[in-house]
Amino acid sequence: MKIFNHYPTPIKFKRKKKNIIFLLNLIKYFFEKGKKPKFDKNILKDQSFFSLIRTTDNIAIAHESLIKYKQYQNSWLHNEVKNYLDFYKKKEESNSKTIKLLNESNKKINITPIILKEYNYKLISKNIKNFIRFSNDIDILIKKSELFRYDNFLRKNNFLLNNIDIEIDFKPSLSIDGNFILNKKIKQGEQLRKRELIKKIEGNEKDLTYIKNPNKNPQIIEVHFYPNNYKYFKNSTPLEIIYKNTYNKDNLKLIKPEARILYDANHFFIHLRFRRTLKNGLNRFLCNLKRICDIEFNLKTQEKINWEKLVFLAKKNNISPHVYGYLMIGKKYLNLDIPQKIINQLKKDSNFLQTKIIDNINVLSVFQDKRDLFTTIYIKKYLMPK
């Protein structure tokens, strides 16, 4: 895989409200929560629709729905999406090798990592096809006391420690999908490396990223730590909830569904803070549909979710407002099977002002990568570091 040091001419476009609504209807149709929407022929003329679905977040779900329309088949949009899907499937093959290695790690070093994010769904249920739910890397959670042993294990398996994001290895016709460059390598001396590791976990970084085969179909492991000694990060991400609500499967620790929903809910609201300006001229507001789709993946992969436990954990960890907003949005926009009484209880357990602001956030605007007045207020009052 080539690492590009240049970027194509920026293509600027707005993510339109009508495109958001059409995409939401496609997602509902995919999840069998709504009827097949009428095809909007304008999307074949509109680059902003492609910008909504081109990432790992929505592309396969949208494609699985769109392929049923004759207008989509053999169009430029279909060809463009197919290029991305082909690339992501290769990434999936690399990630599968990483999962296999992690599966073997417990036998060798007696450390059982907790698997975060996307791979919880894939490892729990065979109902989710690998090409429906993509990820650029494997996120794991370990104790800090396990770091040196885990570091040695990864090094013996040819992983290097890097600060990294991975760049896509082709140039789609519209624009490049990211601004990722390898930017730092850790010194290799044993003592220097330990010193560097200690410096990292005691400094301002929340994780370490390891990479294998950086030039072709790289395997990437992002290592997070529990407990976390960064006050703001710990308060923002309920790692303690995750750590205490796992179960073992195939030498890995998977997260119980209630804890996964809490994690995803908190993740959704934390991402309201972030806007990234890519080097090819595009703004990306990091609050997207992926987390909302994840509620449905939770519902599809589990026979039963203990909703009362979810409410209890949310209240205990002071994140009821985030969970209320997250479930309310999923029910409202994707028709998800979430008990209304649970949403009502979460709202009752929440700060009145927080829920008042959440109720007034224009979610369609958020999905357009915009911040309305109430989103801005919520970010400044409840999501910015103190």
C-alpha cells in the first residue's frame, strides 16, 4: 500500500437534508424497519450522497439496499461504491488475521484482551456478514500492568509501535477518503522502548497503536488501557462499565450487550465534540450514523437485552442523558425496537436541562455534519474538558 504525500484538488460539497432522509430510509429498509423507499434519481447527480456512504460507517448497508434498484446498477455510484467495498473487504481479511492472533495470545501469555467496538458484533453472531460491518483496526482493552508482556508478544509477531492512521490504497474518482500518514516510529532499543511506553501511558495519550505489514493490507491493533488515569478520558468513556461486564469466548473477552449500548451511546455524544478538517479540503463532523446502526446490531445479535440493568448502569455511572438521547434517536429515526418505558426511565433519571437540550437538537443537522444552536450549547456545557 502506497502512502500518499499529496492530495487531489479539493471537491467541496454539502451533505443535504434530503440525502440524509433517503439514507435513513435505506437503512430502515435494510434492517426491515421500513418499506423500500422510492429511488431518488438525484443521488446519481449528487456527489454529496456518495460522501455520506463512502466510509466504513454506512457503505455496505447502503449498497445492500441500493443494489435492488435498477437505476443504481451499473451507475457511476455503483462502480465507485464497489471500489470501496473491494478495498474494505481486503482490510477485513487483514483484521481476521489479527483476530486469530489475539485468539491465540491468551494461550501463550495468559492475557485475555477485551475486544471493543465493531468486532463484538462479528464475534458474537454469525448473522452479521463480515462485509456489512467494516473497521480499519482492532481495538482492544488491557490492564496497564499487562502492557510490557503484551508489547513483547506483539513485537515477536512483527508488529511495530506507531502513531498511525491508515490511508486507502487507491484513488477513487471523486476524492481521497482520508488524510492518513505514518508519522512516528518508536525507538527500538529495549530500555528506550520501555521508557517510551511508560512515557506514553503516563502522558496525554489514551492508547498505543501497533501495525504489521504497513505497506500492504496492514494489520492494526489499537491498545486501550484499564484503569485509565486520564481524568477527562475516564469520565467520558465508560471503560469501567465495559471491564466489569464481559464474558469469555474463544480466549477473548466480549462485552455484554447492555455495556456495549452504554459504550456506543457515550461514544456518539462524545463525538459531537469533534470536527476534523481533512487535507483534501473536506470537513468531517465526527458524529455519524454508525453508532445509531449499532443499536440495531445489538438488538439483532442478542436474544434478550436486560434493559433494567442498562438503566441501572447508566444511572450509576451518570450517563443517563447520553443513553436517553441515543436510544430516543434510534427509535425515532430508525424505528428500532426499544421499549418506550426504558427511554422514559432514562429521561427521568437524567438532568432536566440536559434532556431539554437533547430534545431540541436537530439530529438531521448533526447527520449532515452541521452543528445547530442546541448541539453547540450541549458541547460547550457538557462535553468539553473542565
